[in-house]
Amino acid sequence: MSFSSPTFPRLTPSVARLIAVTAVVQLLLETVFTSPEIRSVLAMNPAGFAGRPWGALSYLFAHSSILHLATNMLGLYLFGTAVESRMGSRSFLFYYIYCGIGAAVFSLLLNFVLPQSPIIGASGAVLGIAVAFAMFWPDAEIMVFPIPVPIRARTLVIGLAVLDLVFARWVQDGVAHEAHLGGMLAGWMFFKIQALSQRRPAPAPRQQPERVVMVQQTAVTRDSDPHSAAPSRPLSTRPGSDPVAAEVDRVLDKISAKGIESLTQEERRFLDEVSKRKQREIN
């Protein structure tokens, strides 16, 4: 995937809404609510968080200048359109807010060690979106002005993190580099937690009493459906080992491993036959 085709990505719904809301807020701050006190009310102030907790969210929509706004919204547009198309609009919006709040929480925690200045702007959330882009398409080539050669997305994001770390540690330029790192860290943690949740161990084979109950429940569900298929033929038994019990074990192990949706029509009919036979024996 590359930004060279198409040259201008199609604007996606949540990205369009975020840009519009943020632009409107900035327009009001530049024209109507010009008092510096208004920006301070919207800012995320780690030292005064207890008095203004809403700042962990509201700071995303206020910027120090038009240039600050334009830079963040350009990044949101370039990275966010692809990420939203991959995640879906609702999940993307949640992820954006999550990264923004993650950046604020990171600054709040750092404030216990080193004093942190109030922050405004969506940079942390936008860099979290950049992390998502790099996680989805690590080898995508991106042109970054004025560098004359394309850079892979993963390399770009790692480079930005290193630069923010260096500036946060040794350069005092008035930019909240700590919040940038917080947004990127929140995004990285999001994908790591998601990956861990998908690595669930396979369920252990059920004991026989549980299997009997499952067969009966399956039969009740299908018997309640008048369109349920009838058993195709009676089961035959063989001397020696019980083939019916062995087949029940096999089918139930398949349900345990892959879910009931994986059963064929014949396997479903087989379970119905076994369940009905057991019910007749009980009655």
C-alpha cells in the first residue's frame, strides 16, 4: 500500500467529522472566544486535572494556532482515511479518542515525576493513528517532505518516536513531546492487547456428562423448528466397540474445536437421532 495511488485518499466519515468539529472549534477560538482563559479551560493540565478532568478529552479539539491545526488534520487525513477503512468508522472513532485520552493519561502520570505543562492539540491521537497505520501496513512506502526517497511506515513511526523521545529529554521547544509518546504508546498497547486476546488456548475436551447435556439441548432446539430435517436412516450397531459413542465423541470434539457452525448436515442429523433415542430411553 502506498500513498502514491491514489494521490489523494478518499475522505472517510469519521475522519471528515473529526476534521470538521476540530476546525469549527478552532475557528471559534480564533474569532469569537479569543480569551486565553477559554483555551486554558479546554487544555489538559496535568497539575490541575482534579479540577478540570474534562481536559483529557477537550484538549484534542483546541490548537495553539492555525498551523498547528493544519499539521494535525493533514496527518489525520493521510493516515486516518486508510485506518478507518480498515477498522470501520465506529471502531476508528473509539481508537482515536482512546489514543487521545491515552496521551493525556501518560502526561498525568509523568507529572508525578517531572512537572508537565498544560497541553492542547490532537498530535497524540494523530500519532496513535500513525501507529495503527504502521501496524496494518508496516511496509507501505510514504514520501515525507523534504526527504527525496520513500520511507516505510514502520520506519517512519519508529523514527518519530525516537525524535519525540530525544526532544522530550533534551530540547525545550514548548511542544508536548511527552503527549506524542503517550499517544503512540497507547496505540501500540491497543494492538498488543488485541493480539493477546486472540491467542486464547483451545478449549479442553468436555467430559462425557457435559456431552450428553449438549446433545439433548441441540435436539430440543432443532425439534422446536418444524422445518428441521428428519433423521435420514436408523443407526446400525456393530459388535465390539460402540460406533455411535465414538461418532458422538468425534462430532462433539469438532464442535468444541470449531463451533457448531462447522457441522455438516449429516452430522447435525446424527446428533438429532442420538438425542431422540436417548429421550425415548429415558421416557
